[in-house]
Amino acid sequence: MKHKGELTSTVVVSNRISEKKGGRTNRNFRGGEALLLGSIIPIALVLVWEILSRIGVFPAYQLPAPSTILETIRQMAQDGSLWNHIGITTYRVFVGFVFGTIAAVILGSLVGFYKKAEQLFDPMIQAFRSIPSLAWVPLFILWMGIGEPSKVTMIAVGVFFPVYLNLVSGITGVDRKLIEVGKMYGLNTFQLIKRVILPAALPSFLVGLRSGLGLGWMFVVAAELMGASKGLGYLLVLGQNTLSPETIIASIILFAIIGKLSDWILKLIEKRALRWQDNLVQS
Amino acid sequence: MSLEVRNVSRSFDGKKAVNNISFFAEPGEIIGILGTSGCGKSTILRAISGLDSGYDGDIAINGNVEKEIQDTTGFIFQEPRLFPWLTVLDNVTFGLKGDKDDKITSAKAYLKNVGLEESGGLYPRQLSGGMAQRVAIARALVTSPEILLLDEPFSALDAFTKMQLQDLLLDVWRAYQSTIILVTHDIDEALYLCDRIIILRGQPGELHKEIKIEEPRPRDRASKQLAAHKAEILESLDLNLKTS
Ligand SMILES: Nc1ncnc2c1ncn2[C@@H]1O[C@H](COP(=O)(O)OP(=O)(O)OP(=O)(O)O)[C@@H](O)[C@H]1O
Ligand SMILES: [Mg+2]
């Protein structure tokens, strides 16, 4: 982005532009180089692991070879169960994430905008926050059974707190000086919220969303470990019960991949929404 | 528009910050407010703007006593205060109402006035300090404020940019005949720009002296008359002399 700005502000001289273009490809190449460097050690480790497994240093019933794990994933993909498990887990995280975010946005805006609401709700929410969220699990299961509602609720609880806290601090932290500028232009309260406070609180809100999503993935594991007949968390339990470590590790790897993928999507949104920021997305 | 400040006092937590200030600005007049730090210059400006309504006394615009924020009043703050999420162009159109194309056209005209017609697509983080301040000036001027309040608008700039922007302010003033209240620490700036200079003194700040600068514009920054005024102002600001 910075590059683009420089371009528009320089006097347009053609050889200067080509110089810049050269700079850009160079930078892309550097990105590739960084990727390459970063993957050397993981690839080497996987290779060593594969070799050690093949010659029998790691017993297969404890740590199967990477190729075995890949084969497990491939088989599940072939008989279709893989998509089923991934689908249901992603679905749970997504629904929990949406509900948790909605609740956080409603309560967070109230608390952020109204002093009275802050005095009313915030102490209670802070008190609830100090309870480790997983401690709710038995209660939710007792209330809602072992089906979807209790799982989604758990995930939503996990997502709620980071989103709520970041939104509130974003709203209350808006620079008063900018609000004064808005007032000088005769904006009413609603316009002030829409045109000044919300955009100013957006970065903090997006940080909340990303850490909320991370917690969502953590909580889906817990929820599915409690009892489920489908999902990646169920694969973990299944692998444990059938003594097949390759299923467990396959599930872990899949968690890592879709977790990273969903975070990447949010990061992309963040990058687009916060183009104006000085320090672009700190990963 | 004329502006009248009548017996304005302002206390913070029972402690007086300014005491009984009165002055009158003719339509199209440029008034400078000078005074040592903490004597209440910003406080008066905020009262006039309507951002602060906790003062005693009256402020009348065109003869009407008002406490609310007027949308005919523009305020250029000491810092640029640009919205970081808006481009330069969007920052300038921020306070405009009406048709989008019209807004963009007039914003572009003002950006050109401040010498930034090329920079409309940049974000504030990409601007230098002086550019940002010029954007803030364009943003305040584009709404054609009939009263323009400036709180040390050029104080953070280097001498050269400062002089450029002072001349720009005079150009704009000539074109739109705004009434301008300029708070400044810089005596030379006040002498160069103002029709009248009001000197505040003491804590709480009180009106100490009004000096009329008759020199025709364009003024010579180094002229003898201005130097004489400068000596007079320095003398009145000197807190060791007893007030009379
Ligand atoms: N919001 C506030 N709360 C309490 N006291 C204040 C507030 N604003 C200003 N004051 C007090 O009022 C007095 C005048 O402040 P003001 O900001 O008007 O000074 P100033 O003349 O603009 O000074 P400077 O030249 O340093 O900007 C100061 O003593 C300050 O402490
Ligand atoms: Mg001040």
C-alpha cells in the first residue's frame, strides 16, 4: 500500500515507474524466499520423522509415519467421512462464532455508549469472565443435553469475551478530539456513532474477532470431546478408543489447517478494512 | 458575520480560568488573541465554538445569543485531527452536505488552494505534518465558515511553511471575507495577519489591552511600524510590570 502512495505522489516520469516496478517484483521474490526459508526446517523434520518411522525407531502404534497419516486422511476423503467431520465442526464454530459475536456487539455497544449500561452490566460481565469458560460445560450439558445447542453455546461463550472486551475498549477509547471535530460539523449522536466512533473502534473490534475465532476453535475441541458422533473432535476420541494414533494426528493436522484458513480469511478482511492503518495487520 | 463576546467568564472546578472577557469582531475582521500560556485563550475559543457551553456571560453571533455549535463556524485545531480511516479527499468532504459530485468538486478546489490537489487519494498516515495541517485547513474552509476559529494553527510548522500558510489564510480571507479569531503564541504572526490584537494577561486571564494594527496589506514582515507594535506587545506581556 505504501508503495502505491509513493507512486501517486511522485511526479510521473516513466523510467522512475519502471524502477518502482522492478522494486516490487524484487520484494515479491523476497516473500517467496522467506516462505522457502521458513519451510526448510518443517520439511526436514517430516522427512526425518518418516525415515525414523520406516526403520522402526518410532513404534507405529504410538507415532505412525507421516505417510500413514496422509493415507488415513486420503481414505477418509475418499469415503466422504472427512468432509462430513470437517463440515460439522466448521459449522459449529461458525454458528457459535456468529451468536457469540452478535451478543458481544449488542452488549458491547450498550456498555460502550451508555455510562448507565456500563455501570449495570460491566461488573457482572467482568465477574463472569474470571470463570474459566470450560467450567460451564457440565451445566450446559445438564441444561441443553449433549446435542448441538450445548456445543454451540459453549463456543459462543468462548467467542463472546474477547469480542466484547475489545469492542468496549475500542468504543470507549475513541479519541475525544475526533469526536469534537464531528461535533463542529453539526453531527447528531447517531451520525457521530456511525461516522466517527464505529470506524475508530473498528481495528480493536477486528482484533477481538480474530482472537474470538481462535477461542472458538479451542472450544469446539472441548465441546466435541465431551460427546459427539461427528466432527474432528469426535475423531480425536475415536482415535483414542480404537488405539489409532494416525486418526488423532490426522484430526490435529486438520484442525490446524482449517483454523489457520479461517484466521486467514479474517486477516484478509482486516487488511481490506484497515488499509488506512499505519501498521498493517500484525499477524 | 459579527461576533460579540460579552462578559465571558469560565471556571473549572470552582477555579476561574478566564474572567470577564468582552470584545467585538466586525464582519470580516481578523482578531488575534495573544497571551502567555494558561491564560485562557483556548478556553475562550472553545466557548465561542460552542464545544464548551459551561461559561458565564453571552456570546452573540450576528446579534443572536447562542450557546450551541453553529454550522457556520469553522474550527482549525492546534493539531490536524484528521480522520485516519478517510482519504485526504474524504476528510475534506467530511463536513459537506448534499450531492456527492458537488462535494468532491468543491473539496478538490480547496485542496488545490492549499496546494494538495495531487494528494486527494492519500491516507493521513502518508502525509507530512505540514500537509496534514493544510488538509485540516482545507477541511475547515470548504464549508465556507463565516466565522473561523484558529487555535495556534501553524505553531507546529517550520518557519517557511508557516509563512506560506499565513499567506494562504489571507488569500482565503480575501475571497470569503470570513470573520477570523486567531489564537497564537507568535507575535510576528499576529502582527502580520490581524486587524486587531487582544492581549490577555494573568491567571485567571483578563483582557489587558487591545492593539489596532492599521498597516495596509500586504504587510512587510520586517517593517518599522510592526516592530514598534511588537515592542509594545512584548512590554504588555511582561508579567514583571505591574498591571494598570
Ligand atoms: N477542561 C479543563 N478542566 C480544568 N481546567 C481547565 C480545563 N481547560 C482549561 N483549564 C484551565 O484553564 C486555564 C486556561 O487554559 P487554556 O487551555 O485556555 O490556556 P491557553 O491560554 O490556551 O494556554 P496555552 O497557550 O498553553 O494553550 C488553565 O489554567 C487550565 O488549567
Ligand atoms: Mg491553548
